[in-house]
Amino acid sequence: MDVAPTIMLRDDAALRVFDTGQGLPIVFQHGLGGDAAQVAQNFPASPSRRRLTVECRAQGGASVGSSRPFSIAMFADDVLAAADAAGMERFVAGGISMGAAIALHLAARHPDRVSGLVLVRPAWAFDAAPGNMQPYVEVAELIDRLPLDEARAAFASSATATRFRREAPDNLASLLGFFARDNATVFAEVMQAIANDGPGVTRAEAADLARPTLVIGSGVDLVHPLATARELANTIPGAAFAEVTPKATDKNSHFTEIRAAIGGFLDRIFNNQDQS
């Protein structure tokens, strides 16, 4: 991937921006705790598409900055600043989980900038602090309160982990991974704030998003409920919906199907259109 110079924001946050390819402008964001590598795993590379990905504060190679509190709106503003710096006036907005929430926020708050939406495994519909995000709060609170080894052991033996081990093992692996992050203590603050936040978009506002939209969901996932993906697809006018193989069942098929769904949607809707 091509790496643009790090963007410095007013509050001294330094964000790494990945700008790759040419053609249809697309801003595509990672999930909570993810990075540009996660995006590359889910997004179909093509010489006819230009993809911009910002590694959000305390994630990937990004620093934190002095602004508080952390929020999806803050991350969306950071992404928009990077799009401005890259000369992307209008783009398809998309992302995975938290990235999908950022994209939804951008579409509702900056409709003149967003030509389409790609929402992959959304964790939020319209409410802040949904129950499916509370395990992130639980992990963050343990990291704040205990040494990391003790915090991990406490979570691994919790009722939440027991349920996830039985019903969504891939989610559990991600949650346990947070205890091993080099910046675990700093990231816990981000994780707790984002898990208690939301896209800041009402159902009525989503129902007014008259732009091409693809929503992708999968089962065997307690953090990204299939019902949430269906709710967004049923609310946004004319949205296409794709259900893919769960990551917990077959990772290779999961990512292959996501890339195929996104590529097919972009080619079908935006082929030969200049969105720049």
C-alpha cells in the first residue's frame, strides 16, 4: 500500500493515512482496534478504485492527541480532514463495524460529500451504547482497574467470555487480544468511549439517505448482530443487503465473499462514473 505523509491535527494527533489506487474515490475505515491491514483484508483492490483509509486515534500507527472525549463524530471529523488533504471532494464512504458507523455519520452530516455507502458488519444501528458493545466496556474497565495479566484472566473467566466462547469464538479472540496491545491502557480509554457512543444518526435521518448503499452482515457474531445489518438495510432507501459466511465458520470464505460483494456493488453502481 502507498502511505501518505502522516497528517498532524490541531490537537497534536498524528494519523497515518493510506492512499492507494486510482479512479473511483472511496474512504473505507477499519473497526475498533483495527488498522489499515484489516481494511486491506476486506476491501477488493482494483486499478479503477482509489481507496483512502485513516488509522484512527490510538489504533494502527496513530497517536492519541489531546482532544477528549473520544467519539465516532471525532473520528469522522478526522477522516474528513484526511479526505480534504487528499483532494477527495466526493467519495463513497464505507467501513467495518466502527468504520461503518463513521461512514453512516459522514453520510448524514455531510451529504454533499458522500456518493454512496458500504456498511460491513455494522455494530450500531441508531442507538448509542448498544448491548452488543458492552463487552468492550467490560474489557476496558478491567484494563483500567487491574494489571494486564490479571485483567485478562478475570475477563477470560467471566460470564461474558463463557457465553462468547460458546456462541461467538471469533469475537472472544478479538476481545482477549485487547489485553495484549502495546498501548492497552491508552486504547482502553478509546474503547470505552466508542463502545458507549453511536453514529449520532436517527432512524428518520437514515431513511432520508437517498444514495446507493450496500449493507453486509453475517451470523455467529455477538458484537455485529445480523439483525443490526438487516435493520440498517431495511431503513436506508433501496439499500442492497448481502449475508456472508460467518468469520467464525470459515475465515477465507468470509473475506472472499465480502470482497466480492463490495466489488460487485461498486462495479454495478459506479462503473464508468467519475466521482472525484
